[in-house]
Amino acid sequence: MNTPTLRVSAQQKRFAAYLDSLAQAAGHVDRAVPLKNYCKGLLLPGERKSVEPMAARLAPENVRRMHQSLHHLVADAPWSDEEMLQRVRGYALAAMRKQEPVVAWIIDDTGFPKKGKESVGVARQYCGQLGKQENCRVAVSLSVSTGTLSVPVAYQLYLPENWANDRTRREKTGVPEEIQFQTKPRIALDQIRQAVEQDVPRGVVLADAAYGVDSQFRTGLRELQLEYAVGVQSSVTVWEPGKQPLPAKPRKETGRPPKLLRRDGNHQPVSAKQLAIALPETAWQDVTWREGSKKLRSRFAMVRVRPAHRDYWRSEPHPEEWLLIEWPRGVDEPTRYWLSNLPTATQRHDLVRIAKHRWIVERDYEELKQELGLGHFEGRGWRGFHHHATLCIAAYGFLIAERSLFSPSVRVGDLKLPVPKLPPKFHPRGASRTLRTA
């Protein structure tokens, strides 16, 4: 027996043990085999990872029975997504941390174009996949990352307000009673708070400007004693270095003493863009944040500022933070801004490197969508949407663990899982770039 066969055999044993662990989180013993089949189906080669084509790949001699089994598991069975993701997190992070420490918690959201209006959460909203407003669903996630790998550990559908207030559609799609309207930053903060409560190894919280501009989101992170480096818009207002709002008015002889901070015509904050443009040339330095064949380099400035958002309703100024600004050479104006509460001794290259680390999750979602079928679930319900995503993340978690400890390049289809011959002329729904109507 040659070495490759031994390696594949060992990998199969690890996969079987991993599925056994996940099956325990599924609750009822009757869910164990369908769950194992579902995860196996996600990791088999194939263009489409919805229930029907996976059933055909797993059991071509009895597609209907396999279809019913998989569909019941994902659409109807009441197992806990949270408990399943905890198992995935424990397995993947144990492998990842043997190689590198956790460096970041990354908040992101991802969109799924969807026609119709009856599938849970579908609304006309910004879809990152398309880069424009479109009919889609959007899910918010928290990923834990080392320097080279990351894995989602929390995942929830964003329910637009018109959906949250529509009792008829909620009942049809099985939205739980406890799910009420929340903004995406609020969903993200709840995910982060839960990770803190569960003692997930901490990292610097990273998020784009859709989250970073929310002052309550940043305040929540500080209250949880977490470090962060989050994107903000150029219009965010700050006090220039060394400045802050005016103190409260002097106390009068009668009445309560004034407590609120002040501004006046000569003492106002500026936008991040105004501050950036006014900085001297000496404030800018070129920084490389990724070496190798795809070297990434740009020009950055970093200054200590105090955010000014509605501080006239406060009795104390906002804490001082880093404002990091990117202004590539040859570009007319700065392109990106971040606020960070990292220590005052933080070096420029360290702040740039961690702020830019957020984009590691784009690689995760590319693989989750293109190879594991994250967006292929065809049902309309809340439970099915989340169960399918959880099992996609579970399959991805195994791949991440394998890359950490055994095979850095392993991908979907490399696990040498047995692939039965498909039925003749089989053509699954959704194949060949067909988009079904919801």
C-alpha cells in the first residue's frame, strides 16, 4: 500500500469522527445518517448543492428516498444551528490554533440574489455579490481568524423591517417569535457578545464601514473590552489631534449645574476627509501589508482623534482613537478610513496589517458559495435557510482543519469520497446558471 492511499485513509477516518461529533449536536438519533449524508453531499464534486442533485449523487439507485431524508433534515428537523456551529468552531479552531494564534474576529455580511418575494428575508436591498440594489437575502456572520485561515462561527439572516412586521409571511416561512427587527450592526453585536460569553479566543474586531459608522456598535465593543479596527466613511466627524469639545457652561447661581459638552462657531469638529487632506506630506508613509507574489502596498497616515458623533449630548468626550487613512499614490483623494481603539503605541504597519485582514473572509465566502453551495438552498423557510448554511459551514470547517494540520491545499472534491454514477440524463433543477423564481 503506497503512501497516498494511507494518507487518504487517515483523512477518511478523521472525517468520519468529525461527522460523529456533529451528529451528536443534531439531537435525535434518526438525524445522524441524514446529517452525515448531507455533509458528504456538500463535499462531493458537483455544480449544484441543493437537495435534489445531492440526493442523486449520494443514492442514484433511490433518489426519492434520499431526497426525502435530506429535505426533512434541512427543512423540518428542529435541531439547533447554534449548538452545531459550536461543534464546528471547537473542531476547526483547535486545529487552526495549533499553527497560529487567533488574531481577529471579522464581521461581514453576504447577499444572495433571489427572485420573488415569498422566500424568507427577500427584499430589494444592497447585494454585495452584485454591487448594487437588487432583490436578495442578506446574512450577517462572525468569523474567527488566524493569520492565514478563518472560519464562520455565527450566521444569521437579516430580516428587513417590512418582513419583521408582516405576520402572514412570518408564519408561512416559520420565522421564530423571538426574532424581531434588528439592524445588521445590532445582529453583529449580539453575535460578538455571545462569542465573548462562550470564551471564544479573542481577536481584534474587524468590520467594514456599514458597521463601523454605527457609534453604538463601537460603543458596544468597548463595553465588551474588545479591541477593534473598523471602517468608517469619509464624512464621519472627529476632533483634530489635541482638540476636544468645549466643557459644559459654568454653573449659574441657581438651578442644576450644566453637564453637556459644547461647540461654538469657532470650535467645531471636521470630517475625516477634511482632516486627511489637511495633513502634511510627512504624515504619509508607504506600507506593505502582504508580501509574496501578490504584494500589496499603499500609502497611509494615522492620527489620534476623538470621534465627535453627537458628543453635545454627552458629559464626557468620546475616548481618543486612531484614525487610519489610506490614500494611494496617483489617486485624487483618500480612499478608505478606519477608527481603531488599539493602544497608542501601535505601529503603523501593525495597524494597517490588521485593518486589511478583514478581506480574508472574502476567500471564505467565495469557496462557501462556489464550491459548497451556500446559496443553493431552494426552500423558502427560516429553518431551512439556516440549517443549510450551518451544514455548509460544517463542511468548510473540516476543510479548514485539514488545511491547518495536514494538507494546506485540500479543496472540495479532494477528499476521495466515493461518487456513485449519476442516473442517465439526470439534470438537477438550478443547473446551467438557471435561477429559479421564489
